[in-house]
Amino acid sequence: MTDSSSALVQERAAVADVCRRLGAAGLLIGTAGNVSVRVGDRVAVTATGAVLAQLTAGQVTVVDLDGKVVAGTLQPTSELDLHLGVYRRYGAGAVVHTHAPMATALSCVLDELPCIHYQLLALGGTVRVAPYATFGTPELAESVLAALDGRSAALLANHGSVTVGPTLDKAVENALLLEWACGVYQRAAALGTPRVLDERQQLAVIEAAIARNYGTTHTLQEGKP
């Protein structure tokens, strides 16, 4: 077995593991949603019709960047064009598409999810809502690709959400962050009109995060608290 084929075995197992985790977290329901990861010119992607919370590595299909099946016995997800489009246009490492409850609910009423909390800046700020199109169509894939420009997340009108990342773990982290942010917005909107961070406030957060190396642990320096 070559290094490349060995990596694909590992990534198929990783995709299955991620689906089970997201299912346990309530972000993937039944057969709705799909996950993929890219390894060079190959993509390990969930099979259509598989129960994602119980997914096995054997239910993850491997395709090339043209969509041709190169490993596995099951037909890949109906959203394959969307996944491949993300890889071709943005060079991402992984894609997570869910019908998570909060994200899906907001996709039915908002034109965009505004930047109401600074952690949304990790997704690029305001999250766009791609116009509605039938699942599995080129029209849906293209509208989502446009919504992802400069972003790591997008909502799909009356459908769900898509997050991307350089790694599978990061794409999953982004999916969890997006669902959290959607929940915060829903709760805030129930109380009143949510305040939105303006450009100056967002820039200040970015500058502070860079200066503090925000999001990483730091070793205490001797003699300092």
C-alpha cells in the first residue's frame, strides 16, 4: 500500500468519525448533510443516503477532482459538485454541510447573519445567505461558492449551512462555531434588536487578537504572573 492510499484509508475513517461526532452534537440529522476532506487530487466524501450519525469508513467514497469514483462501492453525496467546487475555487482542505437546527432556522428568515460577536470574525465576519436552489443542482453549488467568497461559512436559504477549513478538524470547528453564533443571534433577537459590531470595532478585535496571539496557550514567563 502506497503512502497516498494509506492516507486515504485514514481520511475515510476520519470523515466517518467526524460525521458520528456531528451527529451526536445534533448538527447532522439522519441522512441530511455531507462531509468531505481533500488529500492531494483525491477527495474522501460521504455516500448519498447513509445515516451520518452511524457512518462507517466503508460508507465514505473517494473521488478525483472531476468527480470520478476511484475507491469505494457507494455513490457519493448529491452535493458532490458543491464540494468539488470549493476545492477547485478556494483550495480548501475540507467541507462540512449540515442541516443544523439553528443555522437552518436562520437561513429561513435572514439575508445575512450579521457580526454580532467578535468570534464570528473567525469565519470572516458577516455570514452570507446563498439564495435558495434545489439541492444537488449546479445552481445551488454556484450560489454557495459565491457566498463563501472571503468567508469560511455560508448559510443556504431554507436549507442549512456549509463551512470550510484547511483541515477537517477546522471545518468541523467552524460548523460548531456557526451553530453557536446562530443560537446567540436567535436568543438576542427574541429579546430585542441585536447590536452589530461596526468596522472599527471589528478591526480593533483583529488587532488585539494578533497582538495577543489570541486562541493559543502561552507559557508563563519566570518572575511574571
